[in-house]
Amino acid sequence: MSRVHDALRRAESGAGRNDNLAPAVDGALSRAGERPNPEFVRIRAEAGTAPPVRLNIHPDMLVEVAAVPFTPAAESHLLDLNNSHETPAEEFRTLRTRLNHLQTLQPLHTVVITSPSPAEGKTFTAVNLALAQAQLAESSVLLGDFDLRRPIIHNLFQVERAPGLADYLAGQCTFAEALRKVEGMNLYLLPAGNPVKNPLELLSMRQTEQMFEELSRTFNWAIFDTPPLLFSADANLLATIADGTVLVVKVGSTTFDNVSRAMQSLCENNVLGIVANGARASELYSKYTYYYSRNDPE
């Protein structure tokens, strides 16, 4: 099992500051000066010269969204967030609490979940964080698959891949038609949609940036799974238009050099924190052993 490792402790204490310290990894801070990629700066500058695009994203459209049963695939590793004694689930509730607190300090609704390299747990983190947020009755949550190169969320929830994000951005369906509502919870899925030849070109459209801006009218949280930072430019672009970015690293696998390179590749200093995935079982469960043993009925 995996563990959320104090992802947002620096973000809470430093909300609103514009310094250039990267989040802590195992207690160490790395210096990561901002180095904006001119290509993404140019894309945003060009997009700002045209009139706004209205995408008709609003709460009333949710009644049109098709409902799907919650039948996760066996290999999905979705956590039982209703089991208070399950330590991994408790870690995601802690992450949820810290994000919700941070949301009271600054505008924060759209969050990109990414990693330096593949197989570090970004999808696992995005999906379970979305489930944890959707547990709150007053919170409508969107989980979007923005990894158009290797989408997987539709497989984890066993829903159709299309229509989805790519079809919506291409004008082939409405936003409501691209969504799926998971029965029994306030969770909405936005699968990747039909394959596209050039995902970065599609994501660079003005509709993508405008969509990010309008999602807060309908969803309290919009959480996006994206490709790894060091293997494509998609996540870098999306990080420039999202309210925040969470970086996922794998304990014993991700190198400090890759973390530094990933931080430097981000165009804006909006990194909320780091999630450390893949902790040892002894570390995972010892944290709660004393608490629950002291509160068990005698």
C-alpha cells in the first residue's frame, strides 16, 4: 500500500508567498528557481488576446450527466475510505483536510496531479484524493483524465473512454455528455475520450484555459491526472492554468535530481506540495497503532 507523506505542510505555512523554495522531501528543501518555458508563456499570451470563450459549464447541466455504477476494477487499488481504521485511507483524508484548509486561504479549485516519471503513483493519488473529497456531502468533485497519451481512469472505473475530454475540446459533444456521475457519491468522471494525434496541440486551445476558469462554478474541486513532467510537456502546460499542482514521488525510486528537474520544469510557482508514495508497511501502520489500540473498547 502507499502513503501520503505530509504533502502540503509547506503550502499551509507559506500560502500567498512567492518564494522559490521547493516543497520538502524527507525533511530537505531544494532550491528551484523559476525558469518559465517561453513556449508556454507565448501560448498563454496569445490566448489572452482573443475574446473570452463561453463554454456553458454550470451546475444546472449536471442533471443531464449519465450515471454509472461504482464498480472499480480489481487492479484499481481504490481505497475503502469508509473504513476509519485503514491507514492509507486516513492519509488521504488528511491530505483532503489540508487542501480544504488551504482553499480557505486562497482561490483553489483546480489541481493538477503529476510526477517526474511514470509509475510513481500519480493516478493512484489523483483517484483516491478525488474519492476522499467526494465523501463530503456538500462537495461536488470532478476527476479528469488529462493524460491523453496513456489514459487509464476509464479502465479503473470500468466506464466508456468516449465521449470524453478530447471529444469535448474538439467540439464533438457537450461537457455534460463527456461526464459520468458515479452513483451514490458526488463524484463526476471526465474520461480522456477518443485518441488524438497531438495531445499538446489540443490542450493548448483557448477552450482548455477557459474550461479551467469555469469549472469552479460547478465543482468545489477539479482534480486532474496528467502525464509525467519529464516525459511530455502536457503537465507543464496544464500547471500554468491550474490553481495548484501536487507532485507525486515514489519512495526508493524517484531521485532527488528528477525532483529538482521536475520543479524547474514548472512554469509557475504554484506547487502545493509533494506526495511520497510507496512507504514501507512498518512506517505506514505504526503511525496509528497506538491511537487505535488506546481507543478500542475494553
